[in-house]
Amino acid sequence: MTTTATHLRTIATRWTDLREALASTGTATWPPAGRMSDYLASLDQADAEALEAERHRALALRTLERDPSQIGETRPPLRISVLDTMRTVEAALVETADQVAAVVQRSPMTFAPRSWPAADRARRSQLARADAADPRRWRFGGRHTAPHTALWLLARVQGAPGPFRPLPDREHRLIANVAAGACERVERALDIAARKAAIARPCPECSGQLEMHGGAGASPVARCTSCGRTWAAQTAAT
């Protein structure tokens, strides 16, 4: 439960960072391009030239989009990868909450029948209205943000009080799986998680498999899985 709770808290607290990252300039791809050695740099040259040409074309398009002669105002370009992450995570969380609520959320209290004494009927009606309007209830078909949904699921995992039955094991596993995947997407979009990727080029020393390690604020490093040699940008092999 601790890990699931951590994942849900991370999603809720990092959502503002994702919004800010929408309009920022992020890294282009993973693994990132870099001059790890003269050998790798020479192989990267053709790709780098193609990328530079693409950047010039993209800049020209953005300049045209923001040209004052164009009709209306244009918004600054968004980081599509971040936007896709936000939409995917939010949709997954809301769908999970719908499924969980259908199992654990009890129906609102019914109103008193007319045959009850007036005082008892009024008291029961007041309780029924309050129960139906309980803000802890999940509203099916409502507009839910990812942070709100993550915190609602966290409350269910932690057994917080409310109009709910205990969370069954199946729903607990569902939340755990979705939270883990969503948290991983958020951290990857913000580049705050350690990452590893295979490089489709052989080691210049032993022809072994190269892997790029980085993320979480660390500078990318290439390492051969066979001979163990490493390369960092603008440094010699170790």
C-alpha cells in the first residue's frame, strides 16, 4: 500500500509541474544525442545534420504561425508528449475510479416514506440529502482532474471514512497497477526518473551492446554491457 500511496501522491503533487512543462523546451528524444567518443560522434553526424534541418523547418513554421499578419492570435507551441501524458494519465485514473466506485461506493440513503411521523420524516430527509451531497462521493460522468482522482483513489486505498465499503483485493490491485503505470509516465515526462535504453550501435572496443543510462537529472552515460567501458559527453572512455 505504501508504494501505491506514493505513486498516487506523486501524480497529484507533480501535476502542476506537468502543466508548466507544457510550454517549456524539453529534451527531444531518449536516449539523448551526445558526443560520447569520436567514434560515436562520427556516426551521429548524419543524424545531427538531419535534425538541425528539421529544427530550422519547425522554427520557420512557428514563426509563420505567430506572424502578426496572420488573422487572430496564436498560442505558443505545446510539448505534445507532455500533453499526451496528461491526457492518458487522467483518462486512466478516471476510468479506474469509475470501476472502483461502482464496487465500493454505497448508494445514498433513501428518503423516509410518507407514513412516518412528520418529525422523523424531516430528520430522515435531511440525512438523506446530506448523504447524497457528500463531497467524498465519486460523481459518475463528472469532470474530474487527475490530481483530484489520484487523491480520491488514495483515500480508498487508505480506507478513509465515507460512504464506502472496504476496498476488495481485486480493486486494490487495479489501483496499484494503474497508479504505478501513471506515475512512471509522469516521471518520464518530467525526466525525474532513472532511465535506460539500448543503443543500436556496437561498442567500439569489443563490439558488445551499448546502453544509455540517465534521467533523474543525471548526465547521460553510455556503458558497454560486455566490457564495462563507459562514455560520457566530452569525456574519455573509462
